[in-house]
Amino acid sequence: MNGLVRARLTAKACGWNAAVALALAGCGSSRELPPSPEPAVAPRAAEKPAGRVVRVGPMPEGAVLDPVSGLLAVALRSPGGLALVDARSGRVVRRVRLPGAARHLQLERPGGPVLAPLEDADVLARVSLPQGRVIDTVRVRRQPHDATATAGRIFVGDELGDTVSVIAGGRVVRTLPAPVHPGGLAVPRPDRVGVVAVKERKLALYDARGLRELHRVDAGVGPTHVVSDGRGRLFVVDTEGDAILVFRAGRKLELICRTNVAGRPYGIAIDVRRRRLWVTTTASNRLVELALRGDEPPLTVTSHPTVRQANTIAVDPRNGRVFVTGRDGMLQIFQPPR
């Protein structure tokens, strides 16, 4: 079965239109790949953001909430560093200087350290919590974009290196080939790592213990980010396709379904306990709330106004509170209604 027929069958099963199917069939076969997808340049906010807004620092981007320390780590890009914010009060309790700027943050484990891939320094920094001490920096390939941890190792997507660097014991122990421009990383189960390649429009699945690629599939018109429920599912933001794609990650990747999210979706976070998915739409300054329903397409519940250029979301797993960073230096703190 050729790629075009496969794409059409997948599109029919998930309710996709013909244009999307054709785009999927063509991705990866063209010698000249299209530019990597980007968020919309957000207009000035027309509504007051939901919740409350505090100033956090210059050009905030990535954010991750640590449920042990109660701190929200926010990546600042000019100059590079972290702001450690008390999740309850919204007060910045500590600022950490870093030798570069990060776009995405994850936790190595609850309680820290924070994994901060410094794109302009080609290193991964590990920052302790709550102290905010730089434990170490490990040099990786060109422009590390995101990092995640599982199976006793750290996996770093080297966006301009087209590789995944594997770190153990404070050093790179393996470099794995990746589709062109690996971006977001997520762990669907303890022995698997999913990687979205933004330029090649692919989702790749790796064996976290055997350190090898298992499978790769088309991932929409223009994917940017990925999160997981930790139960074998990966949720990919198709920014150019205005959609969320849901994949099952086992021995191979299987596309389960698709949900439309208009407005150039970009930032994404998951609240597994409350079965909620949160997605920002950068063209409209909105925060979309979706209900997770197993293998059924996520269902849009409602949306809320955000700060301008809301590129990143984090969720507090303890109480469901949502944190949204805006490129104007603002942090939005929003407690969803029960």
C-alpha cells in the first residue's frame, strides 16, 4: 500500500479532509522540506486574561510545575535564566542565571532537578529545586530544544543536529539519529520516548532501554509540541493543521483520532488526574480546555482569554491550577472552575 492510499484511509477513519490527507502523504517524500511551523504572531489581547497576571521577567517561555517544592520554573530568554515562582502566591522567590536560554523545561523527576536545554549554548543544564543551583551542564549536539527523562537516562532533542542525545551519569552515552529538526519530547510509558520532528513533520518512537528508534509516522501538516498521559498515548499539536492528533505508542505508533482546534494551537499541557488537555491558540489569545475520553477524540469544553502570545502552559497536578506564559513578560495564573 503506497503512502497516498495509507494517508487517505487514515483520513477517512479520523474524519480528516482530503487536503490534510494529501499533505500527510507528501510530507517526508519531498526533497525540499517546508519551513518549520511557528505560532501565530498574537494580536493585542482584546479581553482581560482569566485569573490573575503577574510580571515574571523578560521573554518568559517554557514552564514546569514541581509538585514537591510547590515551585513553578519559568525559562527567561533575555538574558537566559530561570525564575522560580511560588505557585500559590505567584511571587518570584529566586532567579537563576544560566549560560544560555531555554525554550522548554521538564522535570527529571518530581522534586527536580529541572532540565533546561540551552539552545544558544548547546548544553543541557540541570537545576536543583528548591535551591536553584546549577548541578551540571552537559554539552550535546546543536541547538537542544527539549529534554525528558526515563529509564535512568535523559533524552535531549538536538533540533539543528537532527539527533537525540542520550545522557547518563553526567555525560552523553549515545547519539541517536532523528527526523529533521526534532522538537518536543514526551514519555508515553517508562520504556518509550516520543519525539516530534517539526521540519520533517514526523513523530518518532524510541526504545528508552535499547536506545534505538522503533517507528516513525507522519504527524500532521505542521506539528510543534507533544505531551503524554503516561499511559501509552501521545498528544501532538498540529499547529499548521489547527488540530490535536492522538497516537497510541506501543511497539509502533498508531494514530487514534484527531480534534480540531482553530486559531493556530501551540502550547499544550495535560492534567492526567482531571482528564483535561489545555492548549493555547496563539492567533486568538485563548486557552482551550479539552476533556480526555480514552480512544475517543478529545472534546472541547470551553476556552478562556489569555495573556498576549501565550506560547507555553504548565499545570499543577495537585489542584489543576494552570499557568500560562506571555512573551510580554507576564505570567497568567488561572484556577479552572470545578
